[in-house]
Amino acid sequence: MTAKFFALLTNQGAAKLANAAALGTKIQITQMGVGDGGGTLPTPTRAQTALVNEKRRAVLNGLSVDAANSSQIIAEQIIPENEGGFWIREIGLYDSDNTLIAVANCPETYKPMLAEGSGRTQTVRMILIINSTEAVTLKIDPAVVLATRQYVDDNTIEMKIFVTAALKETLLKNQNGADIPDTAQFVKNLGLGDGSALPVGIPVPYPLSTPPLGWLKCNGAAFSKNQYPKLALAYPTGFLPDLRGEFLRGWDDGRGVDGVLNRALLSWEPATLIVSAVGPDAAQQAVIEGGETNTATVAQYNSGLGTDFVNDNDYGSSFKGFTAAGAASSYPGNSAGANPDPYQSRPINANQYLLAGGARPRNIAFNYIVRAA
């Protein structure tokens, strides 16, 4: 059966409207609520005093009499892109006393949040037939509402009435923008500049050391959440991710491929360890013993093997401290327990395997930056 969508006054709403008409007063419709109907499309009833499962309630953006039908009022609300994560199947209008005046159902639509990767504004509109539109007034706080495109267009047209002189200079359509004095600024004003289609908060590899205007380095620095509210939605801690010298990896999200169980988004993971045998073993992967004292530094050792530096503390108690029988088979200072260099401390496990460094694939260094606004 085809679903029917309609709006109607509740019993409470009809009573208030009749009372206002009789006394010559007005009811103030101030808020609109939306809900998901508890997971199914609801059928509005006059006996309702609340939505089936309300998900959001906020101040109206507009309430007006339909220009084409004086017995209809049009209520409108805009849900911004940073709110959502729910389905919309039912709509309610409330007065200043939080009484449900009218209720409606609507075609199912999902309102995503910006954090879900598909942020958008959602306009919700209810058209309601009543006997006396004169008994309804609108009371809103203009500081907390948004204007619809139609509202802006209508008011722009109204402003054109007051133009008393034509512009002496106009853009020529056959010039293809060549007559614009500052084309770069013109493109920027239209929102068509570099990276305009890329959402705020997504890291981008950049070939220069200094990011362009409106972008920040992904260097772990703090940023102003008041100055960059959209960036704060992606990084609510107020700190940028530190991607210097790091690789990005897809979030496991319960798949079970990542070695770290229940790994959180934006969490850091240490490098895969590369080890080599210690002692006169034919299977050893690197020669670090012998009759001569080994004078190679850890930096030289890692550079020779093509591995990255690692911090022993990143691997907890999985490894034991390295104490060699003789200085000839150890890094300088390790056998004596002295670690003048933070990378001189290299542990071994119970099988006497020496940690050399962290593995890495072939790569090219880029500067990761993020769009801030």
C-alpha cells in the first residue's frame, strides 16, 4: 500500500487555536521537533501529545502564511551539517509552552553528521491548514537560526526595489571573465579555490615545507577550536595529528587484520620490529660480533640495514635489557649499561635476538597538511 503523508492539528493544538481566535489573542509556535518514529513510518493522530521517538528539537527558522493559500501556514527549520546521525520520519510543531500543536509524517530521510563523512544541511518544512492564520504568531531567536536559500533570494529581490541607478560597469558574458580585475580573488569568493571541494580535516600530502593559506601542518600542534570550529569537529581534542615521518593506515574497525586489538581512530602504532641474531651463528642476519671491537653507532647500524629508529619503551616488557659478555659484541656503551644516546638502548628477548630497527616500505617524503576552514 502506498504510504500517505499529511499534517494535522492535535487536539491540544486545535483547542489552543480556537481559544486564541475567540479571545483575539495569538499562539506562539516557536519550535519544531523531528523524530525517527521508533524505526517505522508513523501515522499522525490528533490525540498525540508527543512524537513517537523525538531525536531533535530546536527553534524554527521561519513561519509564514502561504502566499497562494491564506489558510495554510508554512513552518520551516534547517538542521546544520554538524548535527544528525538519525532518520527523520515524523515532525512536530510546539508552542512557547512546549505543547505539541501539530504533527506530521514525512518520507524517510537520513540526516548524516559531518563526522560521518557526508555532512549537509537539511531543510524540514511542514505545511499546515488552519481556520485562522491571524491567531498564529512567530517568536524566534534570530541569533540561533539559519536562513534558507529561498529566504535569501526573496529578500535579495526585495532589496533590488531600492536600486535607483544602474551600474556603470558590468561583466561581459562574452569575455569569459577576462574583464575581472582580480580573477584569483573572484574565484576564491565563489568558493572555487584550491582544495575547496575537500572537506575540512582530511590530511593531504603537499610537496612544499610551508602550507598554503588556510591550511595547517599535521605536526601535532594545538589549534584554536573557536577559530576553526569545523576542524574541531574532526579533531575535538584541539590538537592536529602528528604525521611527521609517519605512514597512514586504514582503520581496522573490527576486521581483525591490525595486530592491535580494538584500535581506536587516530591512535598511533609502533613499527614492526626487525631483529638479527647475536653470536657466532650461521643463520645470523647481521654481523655484530667478532674479534674486533664494534664501533658502529646505532644510527649507522640502522642506516646500513635500511630500518627506522625505534624507542624501546614503545614495546613494553616484551624485551629484556641487553648486557653482553664482552664489549666486542655490543654497541658502544651498552655492555657497560651506559646510554648516552636515546637510540643506544637496544633490548634483546629471551632467544637472544637483538633489535635493530623498525621496518618501512619504499617511500617518498611529503609534507602532510590539513585544510583548516
